[in-house]
Amino acid sequence: MLSPANSLPTSGSILNNETIQARANWGNQGKLWSTLAEIGEFLHIPVSPAMHAETTLFQHVHYKAGQRIHTLGQEFDTLYLVNCGFLKTVLLDEFGHEQVLHFPMKGDVLGIDSIHVGHHSSEAIALSDCDVILIPYKSMVVLSRQHEELEHALFSLMSRELAREQTMVTMLGALSAEARVSRFLLSLSERFSCLGYSRNVFNLRMTRNEIGSYLGLTLETVSRTLSALNELGLISVNQRRICINDASALKSLRKLPSNKAKEKLTECLQSSGIANWGLTPVLN
């Protein structure tokens, strides 16, 4: 639980060098504090008069692209609510190789998976400039006992993370490479739509190598699949810009057609006018 002061508090804060540098760089830019009521609104939960009357404040910390929000093995004492920006969470093996776990964005909460062990078993890294709200876990527990809405929100967040993990396990175990990439694009489309952005046109904040790590695929497979989907007219690709032309086809895709079948499908798309969408070749 944080209270306003001219100097930055340390309770529930991250004290690594990158955070200190982030605070020095961003100091007075943007919003510095959020009330409990604002946190509730941000999490889309009913805000009671008691929550509006709560004087607890939660600190915002700004991170630049490439900075770490929390590191592997760091003591867990804080949940991180993403206010804006895009991040990735990763596991590191003994050689320092990354396995991407998730791509958090606005509205997501980091650190839930660390509650049971008391330290972070993954790292969170900013893919773009980010604004993150620090929510000390002990304070959240105390407040959730006082405000039933918060307790329900915390359980909901935990349930959402479990559901995402189950979906990911199913996808990796049952779907082809082409279907994984298609589902990934549709998932991003849905998430962007929920945030008020375009459902059909968006920029990939992550590299193709990071997408491959997340989906259990190689960089070459991701690039080849995007190129094939582009050629079929299901999507249009220009560098990191994605335009989804046929969400229904992407959703039902199980495997890319053979070259012969692809030629026949292309002819059908051309006859229906779909091929006139001005598709752009994929650039690796």
C-alpha cells in the first residue's frame, strides 16, 4: 500500500537498477498515482462508495522498451497491473535462452503465478514503452477483505490465467503449425478489439522469433506460415503490420493446402474479388 510523498516510496516497489533508472528517466511524466476506485474501474469491477472513499494510492512506474519489470528469482511482493504498453513474460534456461510464456498488454496483471512460491519464476520485459501500476500483494489481500468486489476480482484474475494456460496447452498439443499461427493472430485480434482498437488491422509488437518461441515453432516456420496465409489472401502482411481479411477461414484452418490445392483456392479467391485487396509480400 503506497501513500503520496515527494520522494519515491520503497514499500512494495522494485529496487533493481532498471527500475531506478526508469524512475529517473520518467520522473514527472504521465500519471503518478491511482486510487483504489480507479484500479477497480480499470479491472471492470463494480466500484462501491467505500472504494471511492478509500485513500490508498498505488504508484505508476514507467518502463522503456527492453527494460525488465521483474526478474527471475526476484522476491515476490507486488502485482503489476499493465496500464498501457506491451510486454512479454519469459522463462530462461541454464544457457539464458528464452521461452516466451505470454504477451501481456493493457488490463493484464503480472505476478499471479508467483504467489505460491514467494518469488518470480519468470521475467517480464517491456516490448514497448509501458506504464505499470504497482499493487503490493499484502495490501491487496487486506483491501480484498474489506471490499468484496476486490476479492472476486482477484479470484477472477487467477481463473483467467489458468484458462489461458489450458488453452495454450491444448493448442500446442493438438494443432498444426499453421493453425497455431492462425489462432495466435485471432487471439491478438480479439484482445485488441476488447481494448477499443481495430480488430482487423494491428501491428505486431513482438518479433517472429518471439512468436515462434511462444507457439513452439521455429522462426522459419512462423515466417513461412505468414507468407502462405498472405498468399492465400487470408491476411495481408507488411513488415509487422497485419490485416486480417478472413477471420472465419483463419478460425477453421487446420492445415495449409498443398500447392495444387492452393492454386485452385487462389483461383476461387480471384474470381470472388478477394485477390484485389492489394496483398503485400512478407518481409522477414
